[in-house]
Amino acid sequence: MKLSIVIPVYFNELNLPPLYEDIKKKIISVIDYDYEIVMVNDGSLDNSYAVMKQLAEKDSHVKIISLSRNFGSHAAILCGLSKCTGDCAVIKAADLQEPTEIILEMVEKWKKGNNVVLAVRKGREEKKSQTFFSNLYYFMVRKTAFPKMPKSGFDIFLVDRKVINVLENLDEKNSAITGQILWSGFKTTEIYYTRLAREIGKSRWTLKKKIRLVTDTLFSFSTIPIKAVTTVGFLAFVGSLIWAIFCIAAKLTGLILVSGWTTLFCFNLFSFGVIMLTLGILGEYLWRTFDATRNRPPYIIEDENKLEK
């Protein structure tokens, strides 16, 4: 068998040497099967790719790929999976916050017949605010899209060749690869680990990227947004109808002598808000449909070294 370790890299020049040594010590030195390490530079503007080249020169099992710009972790992971040649592939973060030895446990779970192995966080050595918002996101995902999403979520996972082929054929843009894995429905199991605090470098997981992940998950895998629009529109219609009947009855009975400007203004303002909300959500769906019809690739490879199969 052959194991592929896929590592998306974004501003991780200081993490890469200790990461490679950690993999070498805890994985390469103990396994008795073939392996490869596929590193994908996701448009880093630091010296990450230069360090990747040094590692590739030192170890012929290291394959490096550089994308032309930052396409996001989803695209970088998909690129790594499409280029790997292993019977199964493990996604490994470059920030050293996950114990490397869990890869061995994931491979053993795969050998028992599981197509997907999720590394689920049972604890986090991070700020409480970061943990809170992460758990809130995964709670939302469970309630709106994937009931089987682990409560604390997952970023690290193993997939076998069947799942890799499915992910390549999906070819979805503005999506979340974790959602695609759960959606595919293959036989899945879990292992648990404690996420460590980051010791080297600064996280590039910004608020903007977090919001993007939330919108991609909702609009790609959930009908909640469009159902929310329908519900708001229905409630606005019913409320307007009731208010109209009340106003007509009051006018006919002489309770209203002068038409109320304030009431009309508030009603128009509310109606305008509902319309704009509806157009905004429908616009999200329309833009994603348009983006998919352009058939642009999810990533563009600028440079790579060749690794023999």
C-alpha cells in the first residue's frame, strides 16, 4: 500500500522544517509501506515555497506544488488530492496543532474497511472565544445541513481512492470539502485528539475567511436561506393583509379621520427591507450559479516538481 500525506501551505515557512522532522520521526521511521508527502503552496507570499523546495531536494518522496495565487484551503486540498498517488490520503495541517501520530491511527481505521476517517477534536488548547465560535459554527452546520457533523467538527481526515475520485468529479466551486465528504455518504469512522495551541507563526484564518466558510456551507449544502426568505415573505404578506383589513374597517367605522403618514412610512420601510433581503439571498444563489457556468478551474498550478508513481 501507499500513503499520501497532503499538506496545504499558507505562510508556514517556519513551521515546515519542524513539521517534516516530526513526520519523519513519528511516521516515516515506523511504517513498513510506501509513502509520499504532497505539499501545496496556496499562494504564500513568504518563503514557504523556497523551504518546500529544500525539503523536496532532501527527500525524493516529497512532491511540491505551487498555485498561482491564494485560492483557499478547499482548492489547495483538492489540488493535493488530485496529484497524490496513494491508496489513501491524509490531510495534515502545516501549523503543528494536531499530533502527527494520529495519522497511524487513521490508517489502521482505514485498513478495517472505512473509506473516511475523521480526526475529531475532543479538546482545544486555544482561546475560549475561538473555541466558542468554532463550536457555534459546527452546531449551525449540524442543524441546517449535516446532522452527522461531529459536535466539535473536523479539519483533518483520511480518504481512500474511491472518495478522492468522487471529490475530483464533483468539481464544485464556493464549497466546503468537509461538507462534500459528509455528503458523499461513504463508510466513515472517527478518532479523537486534542488540538494544541499554535507555537510558531500567526494564524491566517481571518474573520473574512470564517464568514466565507459559513456562507459556502449554507448555500452549498442547506436550503435554510431560501426557506428563510419564503418564511419572511409569507409573514410579511400575512401581517400586511391583517393590517390592511384593520385599516379598512377602522376607516369605514370612522375611527380614522386622517390617513396616517407614520403608519404608511413604517409599512413601506418594512416592505422595502424584506424585498432587499430577498434579493440579497437570491443574488447569492444566482452568483454561484453564474460562477459555476463559467467553468473556471478551482485552482491554477504555477509550478510543481515531478514525483514518480
